[in-house]
Amino acid sequence: MRILNIIPYKVFPAHLGGEKAVVLFNEYMGKKTEVFAVTVRSNDPGYAKYFKVFNILSDSRIRYANPFLYFKIKKLIHRYQITHLATEHPYFGWLAWLLKLTTGVQYLVRSHNIEYQRSASIGRKWWKLLKVYESWVYRKADWVFFISEDDRKLALEDKKLDPNKTFVLPYGITNRLNKEEIPEAQEVIRKKHHIPSDKKILLFNGALYHHTNYDALRIILEQINPILLQEHSDRYVIIVCGKGLPASFNELKHYSGRNVIYAGFVEDISLYFKAADIFLNPIMAGGGVKTKAIEAIGYNCTVISSPLGAMGIERGVCGEKLIVAENNNWKDFAEKVIFELDKQSDTPESFYDYYNWESVTENVIKILSQQDA
């Protein structure tokens, strides 16, 4: 089995959840079989582990409609005897379909979310055209891997797909947490931000230049935190991490006396996840699985979430580490935070069994092998 994956955007070095999802999938697949990747010129091949990178895609947006890519990738398919062609997202589905017709290679699409829904949610006027194209790509593919069972079920209903060609490929984690690392991480973070040992650490993290994240932050600042401050101001601090905070927030200086610490972009977010007691996830817009919530649970951090923020996460494997508040009810959200301040629970082994890259990619290999047979 030799897989050639089309990665159509910059992922090196991987900081965001979506970037990590692409890099780690290819990396762990590369440990099990031969993996090659076609990607944009701005990606540094030096970051790739266990897979070979070809920088033949332009960084320009016209790369998605460049017919000359057909000849370049067809040449790679023959040279490296590629058996399976993969695409991250459906955008290069047209190219994969053409290559399947002319080379006999089978192709799979890895869906990170239902693309037309995400486009509609952020106001792209051409989302209906994307819906038609996305459905066509999924129907033509030999396999479609969705990031959650929720997305898979929606696609089956919405796009009339063959259920035997659809599977779940969840966002994976690499860590099976060593709990002995938690006290050390807490000591580092408390010392850095002058946090007393008797205060619980609440964490919010995300790309703050994106409206789904800064809108969620505004909810924390204006809706949730005022409720917590009323009777529990001496019990917690909220640390906000992430780059790109709009200037209108003034680096959260107005909230420095309200139990809010703005850490900005941090090099090692895992340190903050390990130190945090609760991860706040009041997301109200956007599609796809919120990978930061999965990462938080992987670090033994309890996640309090809106229903949308928990969408696509396999709740049955999360134990008591995923708490979902009523939709748009911030009083209920705050009350759940207060209740969790006094609780201690651990991430169950079932979570690590389901959400780890070793088992995720092993299952992909098994599916592709069975279909081939």
C-alpha cells in the first residue's frame, strides 16, 4: 500500500488543531505504510516525519483549479507506484476523480467538517454551489472518512451516500497523560502568572483572530465570568491563550481585576492544559469537531461546553470529563463550572483507546485493506 495525500494548505509547523490533524495523520500512517504528500510550496519538508513531501502546489488560491496539476501528480503516481490517493477536504476531489479514471488508483476523501455548512455559517455566498460539488466528490470517492459520527450521519441523510463507503476517522491525540506531570505544570503556570495555590485554573484557548473564538471569549467575559464573580471570586482565575486578539479587546486589560489573565500566544499550550482544572468551551458558531476540547480531555482537564462546542465528540468515552450546558443558557454554564470546582475526576481509559492516533490510523489501514480484498 502506497498512499499519496494532497495537503492543499500550509500545515508546517503545526499549531492549530486542524494543522495537527493533517500532520499527525500522515505521520502515524507513515509508520505503517509508505506515505507521500503533495502540498504547497510554503510547507517546509523538514517538519515531515515518516512521510515524503513534494512542494508542487502554488500558495495562490488558483491552485484549486489548476489543470496542470493533473500531469504532475499522475507522474508521481506512476513513479512511486501509488495505490491510494487521498485528499484533505473535498476541494481537490475533481483532480482525484480524474486521476482515478486514468491511472486506476483508488481515492479517499478525509472530511474535517461538512464544508458547505461551515461556509454558510461564515457568510460565504457560494455555499450552495459548494454543497453540490461536495456531494459529488463524496459520491465518486471509494472511501469517505468523516471526523465524527454526527458528520457521517448528516452526510448520509443529506448527500445520499453509500453507507458502506463512509467511516469515522476522529481527531487523534498523541498523549496518554502521565498524571505525575500535572503538579509540575501547575507549579510552572502558577509561578509564571502569580496564581495562588488555592485558586482553580480555568482555561480558554483558540485562534483569537477567528470570530468563533473571540465571540466565545466575549461570552466568557460578559456573560459567564460576572456570574462566577458574584459569590466565587476568590476561588478561580481564567487564563486566556491564543494569538490574534482583536485590538478592540485591548489585551483584556479592563478585566485584569476580574480574575482574567491574558497570556497571549504560548509556545507550549500542553503546559496550560496540564495545569488547568477546567476548559471553557462556549462556542456558538462554526462547524466541525472542536479539537481543542478533545486535547483538553486528553490532558485530564474537564471541559464545560455549549452543545455546539461538544458536537461530534464521542461522549460515551469521555466519562465525567465532558459537561454540556443548556444551549445559550450562560447561567447554567456558570453553575456547571461552579459545581466542577469541587470535583475531581480522571479521563477514562476508553477515551485514550478511542482518541489516539495509533488506533485511529490502524483502523484506516484495516478499512483500506479490507476494501482492497
